[in-house]
Amino acid sequence: MAVLLVTSGGRLCAIALDEVREVMRPQPTRLFPSAFSFLEGVAVIRGEPTPVLSLTGLLGAALTSRPGRFVTLKVGARTAALAVDSVLGVRALPDRVLEDMPRLLCRAESVVERLALLDRELVSVLEAARVVPEGVFIEFQGAGG
């Protein structure tokens, strides 16, 4: 499966390429008070107000810096932006390898429950993403992947 590899909060994550619209520099984001620590605010992307979620916040880590990139995701007919530290590129990872990797939101049960109240389609996109163990990444990088 083709995945987009991104880093955030010291973690390497794989997002199914089929779920990605585009990668861009961070856009100005209007912050607003929220009970959700992972919700950065709203940015106007391609003329549309778009919710911006922090991947670092979704992973349960403290925000230490501004995001380096936005990855816009297909959420049904809508778009959501995921703020990440960096984008490493597209790689092909075998399905069997991806199945063995922990799901992105596996440790964020309370986050998932709260996010699901707002947007079930977004949760399904994020649940397909994986946290990539460093050893697996190094193995594929060495093999020319």
C-alpha cells in the first residue's frame, strides 16, 4: 500500500495515500477556545474553512513547536488538515507490515471518543493511519523503499 510518511511529536506515522488530498505549508490558522487539545483551529484552504488538527496532540504529546506542514485529508466530501512536523515522502509498504503496526489512535481512546462525537468520518480516516516503528522504517529505507 502507498503511504505518506510524516513525523510529529517525535513519532513516525504512515497515512494511506488514498486518504491524502495534498501537502502544503502551514496556512494561517484562526485559533478558538476548544475542549479538544488536538484541535488547532480553522484555516481557509482552497477557499474553504477547514478544521486543523494537530497530529502531535492526537498522539497525546505536548506541542513543542509550530507545524512544518499541513496534510489535507479526504473526509467524505469534506477536507480536514493535519498539522505535522515534517513530511518524509511517499513509500510503498506491504499490507502485512502495515497490519502489524499500531494504529495511530490506539492509545488515544478518550480522544477518539470525543472526536467521534464531532466527526465519525474523520475518525475512520485517522484510524487507518499507523505509527511506524523506527526499525521497520530503517529496514525499508535500506532496501531502497
